[in-house]
Amino acid sequence: MSITIYGIKNCDTMKKAFSWLDGQGVAYAFHDYKAKGIDRASLEAWCRALGWDKVLNRAGTTFRKLPEAEREGLDQARAITLMLAQPSMIKRPMLDLGDGKYLLGFKPELYAGAGLGR
């Protein structure tokens, strides 16, 4: 299984996910979308699989700092445009397990249930 974990290096939740994966001996590639950006195709695939409302991190500071007009009446197209412009608005971590399978956020039981780890 080829796993890519997407997120931001200095995020506390990302650090927990890295630590858990490393502790379980899970090999992965890391894509820092704050440094490398994210492509539209990936975002669209995540939104199709998980729902744009779950992929968009409304609780984060970046989203909360948006003007009210930009936060209201969101749909998938507008949410993707916002996340492309400011990848910090993407919930993290996002694990791409391949074959259209994704895990969003970090919960050890979710990772273990997906067959990750020992």
C-alpha cells in the first residue's frame, strides 16, 4: 500500500499522525500543501469521496478570518476555490491510501481500522 499524507508540517494534529504512523512502522510520503500547494484534481477527488463540507476546515483561523460574505452560501465549487487559494483551509491530515480511499483527520482507531499499523 502506497500512502501519501497531506497537510502542514507544523500542525499539532499532523505531528500526532506522523508519530502514530512512525510508531506503527507505516511507510508514507508527505505532501506539505502549504509549501507545495495542492492541485484541483486532488481536491475534487477528496470532495467527491468525503464531501466538501468535511474537507473544508471551517474551525481553522484562516477560514474564520474570511469576510462574512465569503463564508456564506458556500457550495463545492466555491469551497474548492477557497482551498486552492489558501490550502490552510483544508482539514488535516488527509491520508490518500490509493484506489480512491481516503482518511480525513487523525484518530488512531480510524487508522487501525483501515489496516494501518501492526
